[in-house]
Amino acid sequence: MPTAPPTPTDYSTGQYVARLTKPLVTGTDDEYRWVRSDWPYAEIPLGPSGGSAFITWAVNTPGQLKIAVDRGLFADIYGAVDWDPGGSGVTYIVPESTTLWLFRNGVPIWAGFLRDIDGDTTSPDITLTAEEFTGSWGDLMLTDDWEVTAADIDVTLDEALARELRAPWMAAHYHAALTGSITATWGRAETRRLKEIIDELALSGDGFEWQQYLAEIGTGAWEARVSVHPVKAGFDYQELTGTTFDIGWGAGTVETATTARYNFSTRGTRTRAVVVGAAGEMAIRDYNEPLGVPRRDLVVNNSTLQSALVIPTAVALVKRNGLPQLTATVTLQVGDFAGGWPFLWLTGTGTDPGCSPVGSRFQVTITDAGQTYDAILRVTTWGIAIDPGAEYLVLDLVQDELAAEGLSLEIQTVV
């Protein structure tokens, strides 16, 4: 995780345009051409001069984009580009072989495959749905046997990303070195998908989280790549000095959130974790906060756990499960005004992806109906809603194991 957060200064309202592109898939460079922006395109204006859109980014899962386009404009788009360069005789834009890039103030911030075109003859709009290029990982099956022995995780990840042609091959950028190695055999008879192998790698060693990002590869040309964050993505505003990006609603002053939806629940609360290791050793972690919640045990009996991992595993489990859980979805309006938020998505310089706000932690305080809920929550999904009159950030926030305090530890040995 970074040692210092970025300094967001962009409070301007974004000017958005989407580009539908038709990659020219020829030659031996096919795997790169899917994920580049410098191909014939048609533009879709968004915001005040065009349609509406909703975009999301997340960690370890592909982001989504949904755009509503006036059907007359969509007809003009169809006539602007040769969508059938191979001469197959199609009379429509083909999803999957068409890519969609979203630009904010001239800088691309999202890219992926067009997945769906939805129309309703009673509606004036056509809806386009796209998914980041990483979404194709779940559709790629391993076609040969692959065995690795004490292989470095980053080397194995690079090899995994490069295994298939006619798929969006994306180079990985490592924010820091990954630790640990992996020994595994993935057989083609197991019908393993590329996404499953990457998920397994992400849980190895100290773990990592990944996101798609866009790298500038020349004037006006961009390429999709993978940003790899050791252990966790994002940054913690509360731990790093000089940061005041609190999210609040209902305090009776200028609100930083336009709206807030929340859930406060003990359905998943477990007040004691019991973890049994390979040699029968046991770690018990109790949460001693006097909340009056009855004991609810979470027992993990895993013979593959090594002795050194037992105590940290118990600690992590109760930090995640030992309190009533607060989850929230908040809307924050972008703009340079009282209560306005900066646009925090940071596209890096050149090939550097910079810091992403996805996975970051914020202090969240929600006061509603006489109750005040106060917690450090982690952003799991970072969204942008583009309306004709405004631009909003939409954040999904949850608690995680790095946010809990007040824990005590008791170690017992199984006789």
C-alpha cells in the first residue's frame, strides 16, 4: 500500500465522450490490437451534450460501463465507421469485436469490450453495455497442461497473462515486488479458466490485488494493462498524514455525501474465531468490546495451515467478523463548491498507473433517525454517474480486517 496518498486537485466537471472502435485484427500482433485506442472510431458525446452513463471500477473483478444513446445518434454512429472491414456482409455493429473507450477531459479512463446492445422500440434510447478487457479471462480455458514448481508468483502471473492469442494480452505493472512462490499443476482436463488461475495466484504468498489501467504508448495512443498491488490496493487516508477526506451524511452541517444508503447488521458477526493448525495447535481470538452480542463462533479447521499462520489467521478472521458490519453506498457530487468532491481517479504519467482510489479506506460517519454510525470503510466499487446536468461519484463501502481495533488474544494448546 502506498506510503502517501495522491493530492487530488481536479474539481472541474468532466467533459465525457465515448469512442466505439473497430480493431483491425491482422498479422502477428493480434493480442495487442484488441486493447489499443488508436483505431477507427465513432464518438458518443455524454453529459450535457449527449447521453447518460454509469461506469464502475473494482479490484480483482472487471469494471462495467453502461451508456444510453439516442437511437438517431446511434444510427449516425453506424454510418461513421466501416464495422465490417473483413467483408462478411453483416449489417450491424458486432459486440465483442468492438471496443469502447471512455474519455474524460481528453484522457481515457475506462476501456473494454462492447458486450450488449439493447433496444426497445418504445424508448428513444439504445443501451450499450461494456466490460473491461479483463472480463475475458473468465472465458479463456487452459488448453494444455501447466505445471510450476517453486515458481515466483510474479513470473507465473506474467506467464498466465501471455498464454493465449486472440485474447487481450496485457502486461502487468507491479507497484512493488510480490513475495512468495507457488507449486501447482493445472491440467487441461480440469477445464480451468484463466481467471481461476489468477485468483489462485492472488491468494498465494502475501497475496495481491489487481485492476485494469490504461497506459499511454504514444501520442494519442493508449493500451490496457494490469496494475498489480501487493497485499492490498488503495491507500488509507486515516493513517497517512495531511488527509481530511472524510465522508459524512446527516451531521447537520455541509454534507460531503449527496445521498447515502446503508445497512448495519450482525447477520455475519462472529465474536470468537477458533483456528486449528496442522499440528493440532489452536488460536482463539475473542472480541471483548462490551456490545452485549451473544457468542457466535467461527471455527476454521484446516490441516494445511502451518503453525506460524494460525494466530494471524485468527486475528484476521475476527477483525473482519467481530463487529456488527456497516456497509454503505454513498453519492458524492464532483465540483468546486462547498461539499463538492474532487475527481479522484488518477491516470498515471506514461506507463505508470499511479494510485487508484479503489480499495482505499475512508472515515465514514452517517447520522440518521437519531443514530450515528462511525467506521473506517473500504471502497470496493468506485463508480461515476454521468447525467446531463451533473457528475457524481458513487462508492460502495464495506468494513474489512484492517479497520478493527480493541482486540485481545488468547492462545490455547489442544491436549
